[in-house]
Amino acid sequence: MATVFESDLPENVLSIERRSWSWNGAVVEDIHEHAEGRVVHPMPHANETRFTVSLAEVGSATECRLKRDQANPIEHSTNHMAVISRGMPWWGYAAQLRYARYAMIVFDVPSLETRLQGDFRPAIFEEPRLRFSDPRILSLIKMLIDIPDAGASSSSLFGDSLVAGILALLSTIPSIERQPKRLAAWQVRRVTDYMRSRLPQPIELRELASLLGQSQWHFCRAFKASTGTSPYQWQLDERIRIVQGLLLNSDAPLDVIAEATGFGDAMHLIRTFKKRSGLTPAVWRRDNNFR
């Protein structure tokens, strides 16, 4: 077990004590926060997959927010829990906090897939879930943070078992099905114009999401809901259209067309073109009356 007293504190926070253990591909933290007044601050491990449980609230209720100044719309409950997807920022908020205690589990999803294989469903972490509760999970969490010696072999086995049990229970909680929000027409145009202007150069997803000030996860869902296809597939379709234009309007050989449209070589172009259109470039060129 490692104990850390944080020194770079948010406004109105007097102290933060963080105790940490590591079990079964997960980091478990028991966090004690003393404050005086309104508290709103980013929560740790923004680039990881997290599960958190409120254990104590003194002064006012606490809440997990996905946007700093946007209240959590779900009704507060004692020992409320949240699952926060990897890469999704979140904030802790309280109107008049004196003390809060909460447990946080930071999951290494690839490690869990290797360790637990068929017993683990990564899909449980694909969407955020806020302010739900489960007394069974709460009981396991309390046992987990009360293990006295994380260095003992028996303690390690116990901790591993409790983490596996928490994962199993999380898997039984139904996900909240939400229709992804669509992008406005101007947002679609801005992104697609940008992708066209960059063709055939590769584009990173973060570039496209940043154009609209969205997270990569939200952008992907909204783009597909708006266009019917993923950003990658949309760009690939555009590249194939450019290939078709070159096939129709030039006598350039396939290796030249492949290089001009960002494919590794002629064989890569042939495989991709056939998969998208059902025909090889040569047959497509012939059937579309190239002269």
C-alpha cells in the first residue's frame, strides 16, 4: 500500500490523502478529501478507464460531472457509483463540501482481457454510467479497501478475487442505451471539407475531434450517426472516388494511381478497390468505357 498526501490542491480543498493498492490488473485508491466551500476540480486518471464509489459526504452531496459547469442530471443517491470511459474527462463537484471519501478503481483493460479472457467483457466500459448503485459492489469495495497488508500472499489473492467479483457484478448492470447525438450540418461540412483537403495524407482522429471541440469517443459516435459511416470509412470512400476519377480520365498505371491516392502499392489498391466496389480496378476501368 502506498499513501500520498497531495500538495497541489484545487480551490477550497484543504487536503487530499490517497492510499493505493494494485490487484488483478487494477489500481485501487481510497481517497479522503477535506474541504471548505464550493469544490469543482478535474478528477485523476483522465486517460484511463475508471470506476468510482462515494463512501462518505459531509457538508453537501457530491457529484461526478462529464462537463465542468454542467450538473449531473441523474438524481443523487447514497454511495452513488460511476463508470467513466477511457479518455473521457470528468469533474468532482460539491456545493459546500467539508469532507468526502470515495474509492476509485483504475482498470487496465488490455491486461484484464489477457488475465480474465472470456470472463471479461470490455463493453461494460465503452459508455459512461453515472449515479447508479449496487449494494453488492459496495460491500466488495469496502472489503477491498480494508485489506490490511497488500504485500502478503493471502492478501494478494483476496484482493485479486474481490476485483474479479466487482468486474463480474459490473457486467450484470445493464448499460443505458442512448441514441448518439448527431452533428449539425455545418459540423459535418467542416470535418469532411478538412478530410478532403488533406487527402491522401493520413489523418488522426484527434485532429477531427478537435475541430469541433469534442472527445474522440463522442465525435466518432456523432459522425457515424450523421453520415452512416465512420470517419475512417468515409475517408476511404473518398480515396476510392479519386481512384475512380483517375481510372476514367487518365491512362496512368495502377502503381502511379496507388501512390497518388495514399495506398502502399498497386496490390494494396487492388485489394481495397475490389472489396469496396466488387471489381478490380482494371475491370472497373474497362466496364466504365475508358478510352
